[in-house]
Amino acid sequence: MEKFQAAEITASPIYDIEDIHKDRHFIGLGVYKDVPDVDLGDVAMLSPVPGLSETPGTLHFAAPPSGAYSERIWREIGYDDTRIAAAFASGLVRQGMDR
């Protein structure tokens, strides 16, 4: 990079994910935000893009665990307790805890 800079050539290193997490520009722009995850604790997630100054997007938590909303969804589409229980018992649908 020093040679490129000395020759006034616009260039940049190719980053891997570790480089991005350490880069002061990415950190300063708030590209990543730590959010809580039920299974993993705090995890770094990409912030909403674009980062608008007056109406910035927000992240509150990581994706819910698989099956977290299964029962709620099945009820909303009209399935009764018997059919829902059968779907869970068969392993067709995963059951989890709603947040």
C-alpha cells in the first residue's frame, strides 16, 4: 500500500471479514452493531443500509430461533390444537418459544 500511496495510485487492500471488523472507517460508520441472540449471546450484525441520519434503521435482536413462531403462525392460518399437536409430534414442524 505504501508504494501505491507514494505513486498516488488509488488502491485499497482486499478485506476479509476480520479486516472489516477492525477497520476504523467501518467502526466509525457503525456498519456493524452487536445485538443479543438467545443461543450465542451478543453477535455482530450488519446495520441497516443506508444509514440515514434522521430516520436510521435499528436492530433489536438477531433472528429468532427456528420454530419460535410456528404455533402462532399455524393458529393464524386456522389450524386447531389437534392438527398443530399432530404436526409437532410428527416432526414436520419445529416448536419453540415465542419471544
